[in-house]
Amino acid sequence: ELIFDAPNIHTNNEVESLSNAISQMSQDMRTYVQGLLEAEEQARSAQEQAEDMTQLAFKDALTHVNSKVAYDKMKESLQEQIDKGGATFGFVMIDLNDLKEVNDHYGHDCGDKYILGCCHIFCNIYKQSPIYRVGGDEFVVLLQNSDYKNKDKLIKVIESEFKKTRNNNSRKPWERYSVAFGMAEYKPGDTVDNVFKLADERMYHKKMEIKNSPKA
């Protein structure tokens, strides 16, 4: 902190003029430094707000998994890895069944509960992989680490878990969770989009299979 305590000089000559000049300079310096500090604080606050906004953009507001914005960034990063020599990953495309029916018959609050319940199940299954909500009822799992190694086992787990909730008549309608899913893994020569499209095609076939099978 810049402090200059000017003495009271009333000599009516050059000494008094010099003292006044020094006092004014001290005040000007305090004002200038204070302005710098305030500008720095405003810049820091703006940066923090920008970082907060970025974090919000990368998270889905309802489920708190990664958002479509984060998914698009992830795809770019994966493609760069592929272009530089390859990558090891897979996608599981997940589409929620019956969400429209839940919304239409029981309201969007129950629809949100349905989304959250479904999301909770596959988040518990794929604990080592980031999950992205890419649409209202669409999610993508980026298979990594042990989830990638155990992908065939985990796809059976997800089928089993959702079959239980779908066929459980003791549950409320918005708790009878049902999803369709499709899995694809990267192979040399693929692009990220190709892997996604294959997972999406397999999910669609599964959806038709579930649609044509009656509930218990």
C-alpha cells in the first residue's frame, strides 16, 4: 500500500511547491495502482465466469453426464489420435425406450425421473468410461480402460439389468426402465464417425427387437 504522509509546509516558496507536488504524485500513484488492482480483479472474475460457463456447457443439466458439446470435442480429439497412429476405444450407443409414452401419460416430471433412472443404471455399469447425453433420449458411452477390456461382459450386464426393470410389473410405469443399445469398437482404418454409425445401426436393430417383443 502506497502511503505518503506529507508534512504541513507553508513557506510560500519552492519547498512548499515541491511538497505539494510530491503529495499530488503520491495521490496519483495510489489512484493508478488501485485502478490496476480493480482491473486485475475484474479480469480474474471474468475469467472465472468464463470457466464456469465452459464447465456448464460441457455438462448435461439434468443428468450431469457429459453434454453434446463435450461429445463433439471428444470426437475431434479421438480423430486426432487416429490420424496420428491409432486409438483404442469403442462406443456404446444407448437409446431410451418408452420416454415419449411416459411424458405423454404421466408428464415431463416423470419423464425426467425416467431419464435419470436409466442414466443411473448405465453409469453404474460403465464406471471407467465417460458418458455423453447427445440427445433427449440418446446417450453414448466411450469405452475405455477396463470397461473396454470387459466390453462383451458389460453389454450382457446392461441387457440383463434393463430387462429386469422393463419386466417388473411392481414398478411404477416411469420406473420400468428400458433401453436399446448397440456397441462397436474401433479397428484400423475406421474413423470416429464410422464407429459411431455402426454402434447406432446395432442400437436400431436392438430397438426393433425390443419393440416387437411383448412386455411381461
